Amino acid sequence: MRFPYTSSIVLALALGLVGCGSGETTDDGSAGGLLNAEPGSAAAVANEARGKVRCPARIATPAPAAGSPTVDVIGLRPGLTYDEAANLVLCDNPLMTVTEEKYRGFNIDNGGQSWRKGFTGAFAQAQSNLTPEQQLQETLREASARSAGARPRDEVNPGESRVYVATIGLPGQERVISASRRERYADGANPTMANVVAALTGKYGAPTADDDQGRRRVLKWAYDPSGRRILETSPYFFSCSAPANPDSGSNLSPKCGVVVQAELVAGNDNPDLAESLSVGVIDQAGGYRLLSEVEQAFANQDQARRAAEVERAAAQGAAPKL
């Protein structure tokens, strides 16, 4: 079964998880966050979009059993609730905002009901001083450059990160299936490729796959549904993967369990320094099962609705005019 992603640029209000207003609160209730932000600045935009956020994020979902492999990305892991995941992302940086994805996500027959497919986390940007006409001209210039072969503008600025989290569930009960984060390092603050690899293996252990392509290196930690490492002898060695980049799509399969995947990209000027790091996690079998259960629940609800409508119509005794 394949559940494709559909990409869309969605402009929506960022989620404020606790109350209204700006700033943040810590566990003792004291003020935090970015205060006295200059109007129009990225900090002011972030304060307005974030609302009140309590940090550190409070997670009620039980932690994995002792001895389980580490499979989170900045605390994001499959099984968390939508709100827990959004809270974690907002607490990662005071400039981070969260926007619900209305179109991108896993496609299922939902019987016309609405549920939260996931969200994107991105750094707030300062308000533009360009007029609408100037913004249109800038967009046209970028489109013309791309058509001439130029690389598209990187949406992640140096020193910033971007997150995408996919969720599925009945309305208000959505759970995380996958989470991906890309960080682009600030100029002059680039870690070495060797240090990034050491940090990854220090957290996730020895990878089950390591594909060093020179400027790009991909490491993977793959497990089957029973939690066993997927090694080269497995027929699913190549097919079980995770979306490391937030802009990547993903498939779900009952043959694959939890997978963590990292993608390191080296700088153009010095291949020993990392330009960016993308890390993603997905529970393929768990997501496959949850999607099937939710789709069946939506179908049952739709069937019950139709049956109730027929029962009401019969009770009213409505008859056609002949």
C-alpha cells in the first residue's frame, strides 16, 4: 500500500498551544522568549505567531521501553500527539513558528471529515519592505532564473532549521507517524563532517547502512516491525527508509519498522565541513496499521451517518409526489 505525499505551500495561522498573546512561560510561570522585539522584526513576527508557549514541552505519551533503540529527532518520535510534537518544535528555538499543513500528508478515504495531517516548523522572517508589485517582480525574476538552470533559492537560511511532521488519526486524536528536520549551519559555525557523524553514531549507534558519496553522506538506522536491525542480508535493506529532508515524501510498508535516516551535505569550498544536516524518523509498520485503522473508523462513521439519515427519513414518512 502506498500513501503518497502531496506538496503545497500553505499560508495559515501558526498554532499557539497555550492561551493567547506573546512571549513564553517556563515551568515556574516566569516570562521568557523574545521581549521588546522591534516591530516588523523576525522576533516580533515570531511573538505574534507563537502565542504563549510553555517550555520545556510537557510530554504525556509514555516513553519507549528501556533498552529500545533511540529513534527521536530533537525529541520528536512516532506516537506523540500532534500538540506534543508542535510544543517540542516551538520550544526548540524562540524564533520557530508552526503552521498546520492543510493539503500535504497521507491520503486516505476520510468520508469528508477533517483531521490534522501534520505541520511545518520554520523560523519567523522579518516583514518585507517590498511593495506587492516589487514582490511580484522578485518572484518572476526567481522563476526566470530557475528556468534558465539556476538552483532554486534555499528556503532554509544559514543558522536556521525547518521541520515537517506528518500525523494521522481521528479529529483531535492525531499521532505522529514521521518527523524530519533540516538544519543549515551558519557561516563560520560549520561543524566538521567527522564531528557530525560522531554525534549521530553517539546518539543512534552504529548505522545499519552508510553511503558516503563524497559531498553527500547518508546514514540509516533501520529496524523491522519486531525491533530487529535490518542488515544487508535482509530483502528489505534498500526499501526500508525514512524521509530525512522535510521536503521528501515517504511510503509506508508493514514489512518495515522504525527507521531513522540522516543526510549530511558538505560545503562547496571545504568538503570536510558540513553545510547542512537532515535527520528524519518514521514508523512504517505502525503508520501503516494506524492509517488502516483510521480509514476503517472513518468508513464506519460514514456508514452510521448514512444509516441514521435513512432511519430519520423513514420515520418522517416522506413520500414522493407522483
